[in-house]
Amino acid sequence: MEMEKREARKSLSSNNFPSLPCIQKDNLKISKLVVKISILVFAIGMCFSTYGVAVSIPDYSDYQGSFVQIPVNVDNAEGVVGFQFTITFNSDVLQATGVQAGSLTDNWLITPNITVQGQIKVAGADETLTGLSNFRGSLIILNFNVVGAPGSSTNLNFTSCKLVDIEGKIISSTFNGGNFTVKSLITNSASGGGCFIATACFGNYNHPIVKILREFRDKFLVTNRIGKIFVRWYYSHSPRYAEIISNSPVLKGIVRILLIPFVIFAYLCIKSLILPLILLTLFLVISKYFVDRIVGSYN
């Protein structure tokens, strides 16, 4: 009887219950499995956040008196057929002059509203309803005059934003604003606060002649491709020359004289007088030709 009890105890201890090291080994396997699952879930979440639609405004800086074009960029934009944005900024630093289509929305209907100072409202729609096919690019380009003092800055924030797909459903997306800083240009007090060539010559950003040239730029230069190329070139090269001119009274006088024909031409274009002037000139030239012919026939 005693032998049978011993055999039973031995059987129970060896076959029916695992040893302590076995239990620890199983717990370690379970812990590793939990860690792997957690890492997998985190990676999936990161993938969704990385490849979601992201709209952003880049940080930018330029000089007082310059004209700047700041894009509203989008990543992973496939399927977007419309958008609505409200963007706010400090009107003491930037003055909105317009909004135009971006690299992805060349043939879209873009409807801006810049009547409220310090705010841009803009809506865009793909009239073909095909939606965007490129993943990355700009939706719109914001046009500004830089009016702030050197060293001042402003945030460009989204206060209202929406992207929609072909069914009119709102697309989940993230929106990140940007910052604009007015560059500092070391110059004397008569330079007009670090502006470019025209302002350096006339000593004031709000001088009537500077206003004429600025209006000509906004109405005629930035509205076409060649004009935009010229404006970008001008604002990338002119600050260094403006500083030289602002420190030399002689150069100021020379450049003022050289600017006179450009100012006259710009004024005539702004006032829509350039075409009548051309027609009048042609009329005078033709009249002189016939008068000379008639006078010559009597000699």
C-alpha cells in the first residue's frame, strides 16, 4: 500500500504539474508577444498619421517693401476635389493683395476674399470633378506686400479649413500654419526702413512714386508668367543695390532720373491711358506723314 502511494505522488509531481522554470519561460514568451503586438499597433498608427492628408504653410521671410508669394502646400492630396480655408495674420506686417492657383490647381475655380484686413478666405473647386492625382504640391499661392518693420513677424494660422472628396465628404486632414518674419537690412535712417531701390531713392515706402510702381507690379507684373519671373529676380537681387544707393546721395539722384520713364509708363498703364497715348502718337505720326507729302507736292 505504501509503495502505491509513493508511485502516485511521483506520477502527479512529474506529469500533471509543470515546474517553476517552465512557468517562467511561458510568461516570458507571452510578454514578448505582447510587446510585439504593441509595436505593430504603434507602427500601423504611425503609418496612418504619416500618409494622411496634411496641409501646411511654410515659414518665410523677406524685406520690408517686397512682394512675396507664400504657398499653401498639401501632402497626400489624391482625391481632393475642393477646399475652403480661412487664414489669419497680422495686417501690420503683411498686406494681402490676392490669391492664385497653385501647382496642383491650375485649372480649378479659385474664389478669394481679402476684404477683411488680416484675413484671407478662399475656396477652390475642381469643376471637372476628377480630383487631384498628384500627392504633393501647392493648392494656392498667397500674395502679400510686406509692410512691417524690419524684425517684426506674424503667424499665418488656419482658423477654418476643410477638404472634400468627389462625394462631398470631408476628408480627414491636419493643418499647420507658418510664420513670416521681416528681414533686417542695415542701412541709414534715410533709407526708408530697409526697402528696395525705389524706396531707397525716395526715402519712404509710402512715397507717391513708390506707390505707383507698387500698383503697377500688382496689376500688371504678377498677373503673368514673365512678370512673375521678373519680380522674383528683382526681389532676390535688389536689396544689396538698395543698400548701396541709400548710402549715396549722388546715386539716389541718378537713379531717380533713370526711374522717370518707368514711372510715367507705369502711371499711364494704371490709369488705362497707355492705349489712347499710343493711338494719339500713331495719329500724329500718320498726320505728319501726309502733311509732309502734301507740302512736298507743292514744292
